[in-house]
Amino acid sequence: MGWILPEWLVAFALTLFVVDIFVSTEVLSWCGVVSLSMWLTWRVHANWKWDALVFVGSFVLFAFAYYWGVRATIGRLVKNWVQKGAPK
């Protein structure tokens, strides 16, 4: 039973990221990043001090990867493909 919650955290985070593409709010993005960080922290199984360090480190890493990679890519795709023929 203990393995079910971490897998749901990943599914929850991915769902939030997909919904965030269409809704475009910052709250969904941050909740997804926190969920992924909790998932990674849950997988480490260390002392609580190390868990806190893993959570903070993974939070920074996932936030950087999301905003630098995904947001920039989605923004370019929308700008170049969807809004290509749109009037200004």
C-alpha cells in the first residue's frame, strides 16, 4: 500500500502540467513541481534532514527544468504555430 501514493503524485503532477498548458496559471505549475519534489523525496528514504535537502534541491531542479524547458518550448510553439496568421 505504501507504493501507491508516490505513483499517484507523479500522475497528479503530469496531469497538472498538461492542464496548465490550456489554462495557463502559475498555481498549477507550482503544485506540479511540489508534487514531483515530494515524489522524489519519498523515494529517497533518508533521515528527515536529508529529506528536507532532497526536497529543496529537487524543487529547484524541477522548477528550473519546467520553466526553462517546458514553458519556453510551449511558448515558442504557440507563438510560431498557433498565432502565425493571427491579426495583431
